[in-house]
Amino acid sequence: MTASLQLYSMRNGEDFATLLPKLPALGITKVEAYGAVFEAPDAFVRAVNDSGLEMPGCHMGLDYIQSDPSAAVAVAQTLGAKQVFVPYLDAAQRPTDAAGYAAFAKEVFATGAPFRDAGITFGWHNHDFELRALDDGSIPLDVMFEAAPELSWEGDLAWVIVGGGDPLTYINKYSAQLAAIHVKDIAPNGENLDEDGWADLGQGTVDWTALIAACRRLPQEIEYVLEHDNPSDPMRYATTSAAAFAKVWENTNV
């Protein structure tokens, strides 16, 4: 098993045409795309294929999808994506109570209908704000999955921790929705401030051996995606983290 690499992690490094051919030598055979590739998906797919890579999933903004759902599905199909996740909601757009998040979850689920019709898994990718209690005491992520239980989930488990949640609890609680996870590490408190407090995989505080073991016990196949939101050296990050993932995988033979 090898992990995908979320290309957002590499946005401040080499251009994709230079980067992609280097990834297989690192043990990275798959990538996860984001909005930067949507303007020229055919050229991007050629570069992925020419590099011997696969691209099982991508992130698409909700506004991008809703502006032209058919075009968005066509882009996903061009990319060959089997999974599409809505990755974020700007602070100004976020609901303020449980009713608002329930309605939002239903909106996201409805938006995914043409993707599901095309055989593409469609879901939500969390950050930390979905784990922080609202004034009414509700936890947005819980509200979302209770309101839209068939909405798939790409669990960013490090953001779950940052938001104050227990990732093992969420893996077990929403195992049926879990389709993919982001594998990222959190630096010790006060360290890596130039990288927004994130760390290369294996050099932080997250017990990834336990988390991946829990995911591997699930009956469905999970896609594992390496990510670092702001690495100071993207190639260092990718090299170190791919090696660390291979070691973690070897140590979680369940």
C-alpha cells in the first residue's frame, strides 16, 4: 500500500510537470488533485499518466461545483477521479447553529447527486471548525452526518485533533461514511511555527500507527492521502512522509 499525495502540499515547490515524474521514486504512486489543475485537466492527466501515477481523488469547492454541476462532473471524469470531496467553507459562510449545519449538510449531499450518478464517491473533507462546539452546544460534524448520513467523509484526523476531537472516536462513530483520510502530523507545541505548526509525518505528535490500524480494521477500502498545509521544503516533506507512511503501514499489519 502506498499513500496518495495531496498536491496542495506541493503548491510552493516545483511545477507539476517537473514534480510528478519524481514521485514514484519516493514510493508515491497516487496523487490527489485540487483546484489548480481544473483549468487544464487534459494536460494534467497526461502528465499524471506519463509519470506512472494514478489520481483516485480530488478536492472541488462547493461554489465551483454549483456554478456548473455538469462541467464539474466532466472535469472529475477527465481526471479519472473516483472520489470528490468538498474541502472547505469560508468563515463568513459558516452556519452558526445546528439547524444551519443540518441544512448545509443536506445541501452538500444534494450537490453530489450528479457525481454519485456518474459512479463517483462524493463527500466532505473536514477542518477544525466542524469539531468546535457552537453556542447551542452542538458539534457541527456530528450534526452534518446525522442530517446527511449517506454523505461520504474524507477525515482529516489531524484537524479533528486541532478542533478538540478524538480521532479514534470519530473513526468508529462515522466508520460507514469514511472513504478516505488525510495523513498529516502536528508538530509539538511551539515548534515549526514557520510551517503553521504542522510536521512531516513521523516527526510530530499524532499516533498514526493507532489511527491507521483502526482504519484498516474497517470493512471498506480507505484511501490514505499525505498532506502538509505549509511545508517549508515540499520535496523534503514528500520524501520524509512517504518513507514514514511505509513504515507505519508495515507496523499496522492487522
